[in-house]
Amino acid sequence: MNIISRLFDYFAKKSKIIDENAQIAKQKQAKMGKLTARERIEAILDKGSFHEYDLFVEHKVEDFGMDKKFLPGDGVITGTGMIHGHPVCIFAQDFTVAGGSLGLAHARKITKIMDHAIKLGVPLIGINDSGGARIQEGVNSLAGYGEIFYRNTLASGVIPQISVILGPCAGGAVYSPALTDFVFVVDKISKMFITGPEVIKTVLGEEISMEDLGGAKVHSEITGNAHFFAESEYECFEMIKKLVSYIPWYNGKKAEKFPPKPPKNELKIVDIIPKEPTQPYDVRDIIKSIADDSDFFEVQEHWAANIVIGFSRFDGETVGIIGNQPMVLAGVLDVDSSDKAARFIRFCDSFNIPLLTLVDLPGYLPGIDQEHAGVIRHGAKVLYAYSEATVPKITVILRKAYGGGYIAMCSKHLGADFVFALPFAEIAVMGPEGAANIIFKKEISEAENPEEMRKQKVEEYIQKFANPYKAASAGYIDAVIAPDEVRDYVLHSLFIAKNKVEVRPSKKHGIPPF
Amino acid sequence: MEKTILKLDDTPYETLIPKKFINRKKYTPQNNNLIFAFIPGTIRNIYVKIGEKVKKGDKLLVLEAMKMKNIINSPINGVIKSINVKENQSVAKNDLLIEIQ
């Protein structure tokens, strides 16, 4: 063969894998309302930036007639590319090749790109669209999953890992996304479960549709397995790009700095927070009133909505925000909201993202279901995550900070660098009503007019304790500040804390209350 | 989500209540006198008769499910009051199998 014919041969070989089935693949996927693996990669990455590897990888299986089966790319596309100039490693399972099933060669392509990502310090994006294990490959297929999980764990806290569920992701396959930092799901397309409706019906006699068992809405609202919910694949890709802009390439770097912008929101904190401490408001309005360009990119918006987490920028730099949401369940901490906040705090700490905590909560949610669901061990996660974090920690107490909730929400005692309180903050061991009823129980019950006495004692308690000055006098609050000073204090303290170094006792790793 | 009042520490807070909170499993105290099927399956053997005295830990029946013959033991000392299943009968989850007095 001469050089020219070898070149033609090369193009023919490549075309056989990429182009031959492209049209059929497109039709197959379109029937299910899905894009093809290649279309997905192209839509996520900057135009022309995708560089593919392992195109010619083939499986070596001979059993069950597999030796006669040619599976282009063994059902997965891997490579590197850019998102808004950020490098990323990416893999996308191809459902049109043997149902995107995971065989050993398929898994090895994925683990190879994962090894690249870890070694080179770039984020990993995995697009899952697979029927599950390739049964013909037996235990080798299981080995493939195991090797992926192992690398997910090694990569955890080293590089950001993003999973995109764009089709079925069932059985063992779900555990790779579960080990990653952010999971994206798309309405009517994503399906995640350990055992599917068929098995559940046979074993338990319970009937449920795939959508109701493990659809995008279920994982965004009920289980908390997903972090971002999109209506369409293209909306999902825009969200991925936005997320990548907030996070660093790896744990040795900071997130990219953007040009600083003032908040565009005209809302003022003093107008957002109702005068009555029992009246609700949307804490996201507070965030928008202080963040650069009034921008807030919310994570897990639909799950455990009594706490709000997400990313904003201050002076152009990424900040992770955790805020109690008085609008939902009065902003209490419970099992789910503790899980949600703790994991986010640990992500931010791993990737050098400072934490801003906005506090307004009456405490932990009472209830038999909460106690039996382990609110002790789940609630402890928040304490652990905040105490463990060594990134700059800024806390602003907007209104109520009662009891255990006060301690948990990044109090000075858990190592906050700066704690600020608004003049109408109420920092106390419990709410005035409850406290007065306990402390003045005798006075109230023995009074001629108990109701009148109760009111008087509640008022007395508010005057004496339900304010920021008791805590400020103990030095637990660094400054009591006016509502329109919040952004200034946050900006300044983030700047001052920029070079923060905190040395911790050396250990192999801690044992968080998982 | 529904807008309601949530009372915490004697203080009523006006707030939204998520569906998950409304639909939360209501607590029912455990009753050791009633033996329920903890999993759907098939009753294979019944070792006791009505009126028989049983001690805590005695074998009551075998409930086959998930390819496993699960032995169900008596959680208490007592007398069998009723047996609501027959051998080889299939049962759903939470079906009442045996009542002990």
C-alpha cells in the first residue's frame, strides 16, 4: 500500500465507525426524543474543540456469537474538549450500539479518560445512556463497573465530576453518578433505579411506571439523587456550561474570576425581610440583592427546598451560598436539608470556594418521622461539614438563629471567620414564645390573667434576649451591621480572608456521619 | 406546595409545606401481637395451631420470598389466637398472617 491508499484506508476505517450508522442512530434516538452521543458532545463542548480517543477500541469477546459482532467504539465515545475555554474530559455512552451496554472494552475506555482527568487536573463529564451490563461479557462487565466506581472515588475532591443522565441508567450503573459531585437529569428522558418496575412487580407485586419509579422529577424532588433538572437536553447542556464556569479545573486551582459587577436587583434587604419574625420571605431575593449581577445558580432547587444552596459571584469570584429558606417549612433543618447542605459545603471546601451562610431558622424540625429517620446523624453532617471546611467562611444572621440551628449554621463556634448580624437578628437558645413559656411557667400559671402575663413575659424575653447584642457582647458576632451594609461587609471579608491558611491535625481521613 | 402555619416552639410560622412533608409516613406503634408479612411471598410451612402456646423465638411459619425461605419466629410469649393463611398461599406485603394473644 502506498501512502495515499493508506490515507484513504484510514478515512474509510474512521468513517465506518463514525458515519456508517450515524443516520440510523439519529433516527433511533430521535424516536425516543433523544439526541445521539455525538450530537450531545458537540452541543456541550465549544465548537470544534472535541478531540476523540480510542475510536478503534474493540471488544475481544468470543462467547454467544459476540465474535461476529462489530460494535463501533464499543458503545462509548471518549475524548477531551473545552467549555467556554475550560478543558474537560468527557465520555458519552452510545445507546444505539448494543443499547449502550457496558462491556470490558467500553469500561476501559471510560476508566482511561477518567485516569487522564485525574492526572491532568481537568473536570470529568460523563453522559449516561445505557441499558446496563453487557450480559454476554459476564463478570468482566461487573469488573468494568467496579473499576469505574473506584476511579470515581479516587477522583472525588480532586477534580469536579459531573454526571448527565440522558437515558436509562439502571442497576449497578447508577452508582457511578451517585459517587460524582453533580447529577443532571432531563424530564421524560432520564431514568435511574437499582431495580426496575419489572423486577419490583415480580418480587413485590407492586406496580409502578418507570417515570414514577425513577424519572427526572422523582430524583429532583423526592430522592435528592439529582442536582439539576432540565426540561430538554439543550437546556441541560446550557446548565452544564454554566456550572463549569463557577467551579475550578481541579482542587489545586481557584474558579475563574469574572469581571466584577454590582447587583442589578433594586430590592433592598430591609424591604425583603418582613417585620414580623413569623412571616416568610424568599431567601433567594436576599442573595440576588447582594450578589454580583444579582446572579444565583441554584443547586437542587426542587429537593429539600427549606434550605437553599448554590453559586454566586462576589467581586467576580465564585462563592458557595447556603441559606435557610423561611418560605418553605419555616426554613428548618431536617434530614434532607442537612444532607443537602452538608454535601454542598464539602464540595465547596474541596474546591477552594468560600462559603457564605445566610441564617434565618427556628431550629430543627420536630417529628417522630424525623427522629426515626435519623435526624441526629443527618443533622450532625452539617456540623461536621462546616467544622471541617477551611475555606473562608462568612456568616450573616438575617433574622432568627435559635438553638441547635444557630450552632449548626456556621456559627463562630464551628470556625466561621466572620459572623455578622442584622440589628433585627434574634440569637437565642429558643424562640421567645417557647422560652417564656418554660422560664416563666410558674409566673404565668399563677397570674390573675395568665394570657396577659404570658404576653408580658414574651415581650420581656424579646427585649432581653431575642436580639443580636447578647451574642455580640460575648464576641460570638463580629459586627452588628445595617441591612444595606451586607454586600460591603461580605466583599470586604472575602477579600481579607483570601489568603486564609488553616492547619488541621493530620489524619488519613475523617469519619463523617454519612 | 401549600401555604400553612407551622408551629414550632409555640410560635406559628407562616410558610409553605412541601408535598414530601404532607405525605410523610404517619407513625404507628409496633404491635408484637400481630404478625404481618414483611415482604410479599408464599407461605410454605405453618408450625403452629390455633390455641397453641408459643414462646418468644418459637418458629411460627415459613414465608418464601426473594428465593429465600424466611422463618418467622414469635416475637412474644403467648397463645395463637388466629391463623389467617394456609400453606402454599401467596401473600402481599403487610398482610396479617398470625395473631397472638
